[in-house]
Amino acid sequence: MAAPNPRADPVARASLLARVREAVLSGAPAPAQPRPVVSESWRRSLAARVNPEASSPPALFKPREVAELRAAHPLAETLPLLRETLVAIADEAMHMMIVTDARGLILWREGHNDVLHLADGVGLTEGTRWSEDVIGTNAMGTALASGRAVQIHAGEHLVRTYHPWTCAASPVRDPDTGEIVGVVDVTGPMRTFHPSTAALVAAAAKLAEAQLQMRMQQRDERLRLRNMAPLMALRGEHGALVAPRSEEHTSELQSHHD
């Protein structure tokens, strides 16, 4: 039997998902099968010894340290775009926007005050880590583990504490290396589930990637202009203008001869 339709009533769907989880974890016959992305995540999480009944996200950094991490993170320059795309909608829908780094560490969290207050009680705060290996199946951690956009609803979370929540997340990739630099997520109470949230978050992640691409091209063009004289001095000889991707965006001119 297939997993329940995401367009179904979220409360009824959450009840069925909770029964599915209990059956799968106990080895009993299940009323439906979890989605493949969920069952694969459960297997990874259990292999990492995540406790389905008692796990909580580790708080790794203090606010001052989080501020330093934010300042150095490539997604910092996309925050205005992400706010414009997601925060107003999340606030209206009783959700919040979350942005993590590539380790699943929450760097930014913005949205409806009531939701932020509820999130404080379950560790959905800046400085906590949400990778699958420490907190089990959740949209942020599962998006990082699978490398694709994911929506996790209610009982699809491995850890029981997060069954009252629904979340959708999408990874953001570095335009130069293709590596994941972080995750964009929208999270809220389970009753606020909407099937369009996942598509919205995936679109926001693509917009963030496009902005990173544009900024990279702008930096490359400034580098080319700064080094135009040395390039012209090559006078037809082969040369390469190399722009190492680093936090400082340092650059150097290298040339070689046949």
C-alpha cells in the first residue's frame, strides 16, 4: 500500500504516518509503507544509533560564535533574497525559515513569533545541528544526506518529539564546485502542512544558487579587469587567470609557455 497522498488532510495523514512508524520500528505489519526517501533515511538514522524516542539536537555554538559563522558563510549574501521569497509567506502561514550550513548547523531562523517560541522548546534554534546522524530523519538533515529537496511530515520524523512538525528543505550548491554549501528550510506546526511548500522552498534554493552564480561571475569579471595589463603583456603567449574559491576570494595570475 502506498504512503498517504500529500494532499490529504494533514491531521489524518499524521495519524496514519505515526502508525506506520510504530509498525516499522516494532517489526509489525504496517498499514502502509513509508516513502522510499523516508525509509532510507530511517535506516541511515538507526544505523547512526539515533534514539527514536529520546534524541535531541546538540547545541554546538553560542550566539557570538554563530554570528561569526554567519559572516563567513557564502549564503549570507543570499539572505535578503531568501527573506523576500520565504519569510513573509512563512510568517503568514505560521512557519519559519531556517538556513543551515553543509553540516546541518542552523545559522539563521526567522518567521512567526509564535512558531519561533514553539521551536525554542524542541531545540530548533541557531547553533544546533540537524544532520541525520545526530537527530534522525528531518527535512534539513535528509536533504543534506540525499542531496535533493525533501518534505518530511509529522510521523515521518524518526524522533517522536518532532511529530507535531512539518518541514520542507532543499540543498543549495556552490556554483563553482557543485558541492552543497547549506540548506534552505521552511518548518512549522503539523496542522499548517501545505503540499506547495516543498516546491516553494526548492524554487528559493534555486534562486539562491543563481545569485551565488551571479556574484561569482561579477568577482571573476573584477579580477579580469584588475589584471588586464598583465594579460595584455602576454602578447599572444598562453596564460591563465586563476580565481581560487575561498572566503577571501583571493586571486593570482599564472602564466606558462609552450
